[in-house]
Amino acid sequence: MVKKINVTFDDEFLESIDAMAKQSGMSRSAFLAMAVNTYANQMASMQMLRDLPELLQQIEELNDKVDDSKA
């Protein structure tokens, strides 16, 4: 489902957005959707990187348990 929303930007920022959208061959709406999606993906990737040390520790602990059960 696609929803229409309203957002407010100052004139200078909106001109910048329009210029980037035009340069990319996109509509303003498509450009903003792509930009927000890209940002959300980057934030999710950063969270995964922050979680990685804990996940690696858990894997190491499981490997130790497997090794101990084999002994």
C-alpha cells in the first residue's frame, strides 16, 4: 500500500532535493523514498555491526560447549 504524506522543508533544502532528484532522473517523491530507504538500511546495517561482537561471543560459547561434549 502506498500512502501520501506531507513534509515540510525550507526552500533551500527543497531546491537541493529537487536538484539531486533531477540529476538522478527521479521524481522528488521517488528520490525522497529512495533516500529514506537507503538511510533505514544503513541504520539496520550499523545495528548489526554493533550486535556482531555479542553474536560472535555466543557462537564461541556454543563451540566450546560442543567441544566439551565431545571430550
